[in-house]
Amino acid sequence: MLPDALPPPDVCCLGLAKTFGSGPTATEALRPLDLTFAAGQTTALLGPSGCGKSTLLRLVAGLEAPSAGHVTIGGNSPAQVCARAGLAMAFQDASLLPWRTVRGNIALALTLARQPADPALVERLIALVGLDGFGDRRPAELSGGMRQRVAIARCLAAEPRLLLLDEPFGAVDELTRLRLNFDLPRLWEKRGTTTILVTHSVTEAVLLSDRVLVFSPRPASVVADIAVSLPRPRNRDVMATPAFRDLVDQASAALWAGSLAGPLAAE
């Protein structure tokens, strides 16, 4: 485990760009971006499907090599942070080990982070994501939404300093999604975790984040940077306020305006 004294990291992207392939068939996914994700904050990334949001997340995680520019996490490279188990990422695909139980998949995060076993923590996370009674089940015995909840619990188990979430609630039913939206942020907020979230839901982006970045269609560029200063913890009462609705309307308008200015407008 990283020492508790270490603060959450900021994430700096300098001239970060990504092109897949080369020559006339090359696909430009990201134009050069200069972005800083503030330490301890949750930033939501909004944009049309295929605009490059997930590519940006994978570049931050070190899963893709940039075509230009670089990423630093608290002054270190993604590879250095990963080597110290300082970040965790939940994908759209749960990617669970099929031979391990729910408990085993969550506990694996502690093993990989070279942390001691903590059965009590695993049980708390199982309860938090609404899977009481399913701890001994294997992934094949779970629905897609249940598998995704296991993947989220696995991400949180090792208490990463940087949490990357790529549409983490996409396979979850609406009621469970709302419950997770209310309950899970309290975990990473309490720890001061730096969190970057990709979502297609404008409401979810405002509910979970301190900042919403709205991207244009591919190749992605930032068309709006919206600060969210709503009080925490956030619940249904917050969602009913004029301030919340105003932020949702602002993000929706930016998303629409960005799509009209991008390549989709010509199709």
C-alpha cells in the first residue's frame, strides 16, 4: 500500500495526442490536449460515442502510448504509478477472472497491490455494491450488471490514489445505477482520491463530479469546462435544486453545440 501520508496526485496531460494507424487510413482520436485534473477532485468526461474519451482514459492509465505529448501523475509516469499500485481502472467490460468467486475477484486487487488480505473489507464492499449473498458466486452465475458491480468493488479494494472509471454503470439497471451514484462517491471522496469518469449521462456527470469536461466529436477537443460546486454528499434532494438543473442544462447545451461544430454535422 502507498503510504497514507502521500497526497492524491494531480494528472497533467501536455500536448497529449493519439492517432491510430498511419497514412491515408490513419484515425486521429485526440488532438493535442493540455489538461490538468486537480488532485482529489472528480472530473467527468462527456462527449459523443467514439469521440476519444475512453482513449484519453487509457492514455492516462498507460494502456496506450501517446502519438505526441505525455502524461504525468503526481509528477510520475503512468508506468511508475502502476508499478506502485497507485491507480485502478474499471472498464466497460467487467473483465473478471471466471474461475474466481465474487470474493476472490475483489480480494485479487489486494494481492496485486501487495497488500495484506482483508476479508472484512471485501465483505463491506460486497454489501456496498448490493451483492450480499453472492460472495461465493462465479462471474458466469451473475448478470452483466452484477459483474460490473464486482469490478467496481475490486477497483476500490486497494484504495488507489487515482481512480479511472470508463462507463462503470453502463450495464447496471437504472435503480441500481442511481443507488451506486449516491453511495460509491462517498468512498473515494472520503479518501481524497483523484477520479476521472467517462459517462454518456449528463445527469450522472453533474451528480458525481466537481468538474465536467465536454468533448467534441472525434478528434476530441474540449468544447466546455464546467465547474460543479454543489454541496456533498449529493442525493435526490440535490438533484431537485435549480442549481443542479442549471448545470445539467449547461452541460447538455455544450454537448449539443459541440456536436453541431464537429464532423457529425456534415453527415
